[in-house]
Amino acid sequence: MTFYLVDDDSSVLRVLENIIEEFDLGDVVGMVKDSEKALVQIPNLKPSIVVVDMLMPNMDGCALVKALKDGLPDTRFVMLSQVSSKNIISKAYDCGVEFFISKPVNQIEIRNVLGNIKEKLEMERTFKMIEGMFNKGDKHASIKVPDQMSDQVKKIKMIFSKLGIMGEKGGEDLIQICSYMLENNLKTFDFKVRDICDELCDNPKAMEQRLRRAINRGLINLANLGIEDYMNENFIRFSSTLYDFENVKAEMDFIRGKRESGGKISVRKFIDNLILMVLETS
């Protein structure tokens, strides 16, 4: 895992570099105080994660991310900012960052956020490797044996327990869908979630509604957890993997009465990322 750091404050660069090295998150392949220099270097280095300050002279962090993002689909961007108003945070997510971190830099938050993104990238790479293996008809790729499936279902239940949705009817539906997809080596982008529901029950519309309710309940529980303890390990882990952090933040603001609507969910993304998490730890 490689990192590139952009901030016009040398002390922030040193702190970030020390955190990455101390917690063995990866290698820092470059760090600059000039965003225009970063614009030239980053495409050649193709780092896994770019950490950039929002309020940079000449070219701000948002402009830098927008200029780089299309050409670097596998790179993730994290935004730092001394100013953390609602408009600034919204602007950061609109330009395509994975996570927004308010200054001053907090060692635990940086470690958790970067570690979480690292884990997500490794999951995606594992998934692509497995997908490629099946696409090539690898002789070693076979349908999951019962013991493997049992372990994977246990992992799903553990995740649901942490999200507080084990008691939801839709939770059992999600386990059924994930089991079906794992057994048959399927991905949701192969077809619609409704098609899978149609394959598994007589009332796919009702099943899909139960899925949405369960996933939305998980979002609400996660948002409440974040309000209570922003540095909670489960909050950090699930808020930008199973859900988009922007929507988790929106749900937190809704609960606090700061906005009129909560965060949105994606059934497809939730299922895909849930399966990624299970495969990564198998």
C-alpha cells in the first residue's frame, strides 16, 4: 500500500508520515507542499491513497482531486481541512474523496481511517483476483464446500450482530442471498437484486423491502454509534465499507436535527461489500 501526501504545512506532512510508518500502514512514496507539483507527480506514481489538504494555495485540494480522479480509478483520496463547516464537507465529498478528516490531525483517527481504506482496497483486490480466477476457469476454483459456507455465514452473522440487525427479518434474507451468491460465485453486477430475490422466494418485492429495512436499520444504528463514539472501531470499519460515509454522516446530522432527511442506502453495494468482507477474511 502506497501513500502520497499533499499539505502546505510541513509539520502536518511529518505527522502523517510518522503515523503511516509507526503503524505499518504502507510506504510514503511522495509528499509535497505544492498541489501543482502533486498534479504532475501523482499520475506517474499511482499511489494507493492520496491525503490532501483542502485549503491549498494556487490549486485547492478539491480541484486537485477532480483533476486526478478520472485518470486514477484505483486511487483513493482523503481530504484534510482546518475548516469543517457543512459546506466544506459537502464540497469535499462532491469532488470524490473517500473520507474527510478535520484538523488538527488526530493520530488515532488518521490510523483508523487510513487503515480502514487500506482494508477496503485489499478486499477489492482480493475480489478481483477471485473473479479473475473464476473467469479463467481455474481448475482450483470450485464451489464452496459446506464447512466453508458455514464459516462464511458465521462471519456474516457476526457483522450483523455488530450492526444490530440480527433480529431483523431482512437480516435472514440477506444471509440467504449472500449464501446463494457465495455458493454460486455470483456478483450483484451480473443481474439485479430483484432477480436474486425472485430466485429465492415467491414474493420478491416483499423480500426486497425487508432487505432495505434491515440495511437502513443498520445505517441508523451505525449513525447513533458514531454520535456516541466517533472513534469506535465498528463505526470506523463499517461507515465507509458497507455504507458510504457521506450517507452515514447525513444520517448522523438527521438524528441531531441538523437536516431534514437522513442518509441513503444501496442494497447492491451493501451486499457486494458484505461479500467482499467475508471473502477477505476467509
